[in-house]
Amino acid sequence: MSFLKSSSTLEMLERIRRTASTPERLGAFLLLIKNELGYQLHEAVQRTKFELSLNDESEFAFESGPVTIRKKVTRADFEKWIADELASMSGCVDRLMAASGVAFGDIDRVFLTGGSSFVPAVRRIFIDRFGGDRVTGGEELTSVATGLALRAREQWPAAPDPAETP
């Protein structure tokens, strides 16, 4: 949203608002842009996605000044919204397995990591292909950073500490 805060974009949105059938909605959008509330809006979206990983429905709630958004969201709705991404993930897994020449049944363990691994529809992609008993996870929100740090340590070993040199 910060990229929308240019004077030309704001002027254009103001012109559109004057003739819009729901000018209050564009006004609220302008308020979000002008007050740089993109991060707060993102946090509200993240909170709702997290709740939908645990429950079949959640309430999206965002309030800031005159902007109040409250909307019931179901997991089924969310899965429709991310259907293209789910199809891409499924296709990627299938292409990888085909290219490797390894059968799905020959895989002992699938370790899911990252925030998306909490999304039931994402987990289902792997459970459907590999079986629920072989799909696992752990430290989903930190394992990628830990792995990158370990790889960086291998790639660029730290210089010796001059205080420890005799």
C-alpha cells in the first residue's frame, strides 16, 4: 500500500471517489493509504488466516479511526480464494516426483515448514499424496531461518576472534 501513496495515485483515487457509487468505501481505502495502515491491515489478514487454520470460520476484524471492517470468513471461502496457489503447489509436487522417478510410496517422511504448512488445504496436498503418517512438521515459523543461518555458517565461516588468538 505504501506504493499507492504517490500524489498522482491519491489524486486519481480522489477523482474516482467523487463519482463512485460507494464513495465511503474509496474514502476508507484512501484513509488506509494516507495513514500508512498497510501493516495493520496485513496483521488483521494474518490473524484471520491463522484462525482459519484452526477453525472452520473466523471473523476478519480491522478497526482504525473511521474504518471498521468486520466480516465472517469461512475456511471454504479462503480455500476458494487460494485455489490457484493450491493448484500450483500440487502441480509442483507432482512434477518433482515425476522428474525424480521416485514413487510417492517410497518417501519415508515429508517435513512441512513455514507458515503456510499450517493451512489445512496445504497439508492436504501432501497427506493425499504421501499419507498422513508420513507428513510431519516442527518449528514451522523458525526452521527456514535456522536452516539459512546454518547454511550461511557453512558458506562463510566466521573469522577467528582476535581476542582468542595467542
